[in-house]
Amino acid sequence: MASKAKKKIPKKAKKRAVRGIGVQYVLPLGNGWVVKNSLKGRFITITDKKWEAVSIARSIARTKGIELIVHNKDGRIGERISYAQ
């Protein structure tokens, strides 16, 4: 029986494979704002100011080459920007 050798994928190749997948969200949470990625179940950060959350989320979205969706205080989508390449 032939053994199946697992091929190791370099970390850089893994990062490139993930690039462009997911969406970065800015969502209202009580009196604050939260930054969340669609692929992870937890919040990345919670801030008091919307502009701080948008700045953090925009930086992450640009770096990962994904879409940014910013919600208004009422929960509706206020802004949608794609940084996909």
C-alpha cells in the first residue's frame, strides 16, 4: 500500500489563498461600534466612535483585499466599498 505524503504549503501561499475572501463589517452595538469579519464569529474591536471603527475596518479590508460594509446606527447599510483586486 502506497503511503500518501502530505504536501506542506508555505505560510505565504496560505495567506495568498485567503486573500479576497470575506467581508469586513462595521456594526452598531448599543452606544458603540463594532468591527467584525464575516469569517470569524468574534468581534475584532469595539469602539465608542464610528469613525474609529471605520478606520480600523478600512485598513483591514485594504490589507486583505476584501469588501467593507459600514452600517448606520439604525442597522441599515450606509456604505459598501470593495477593495478586491
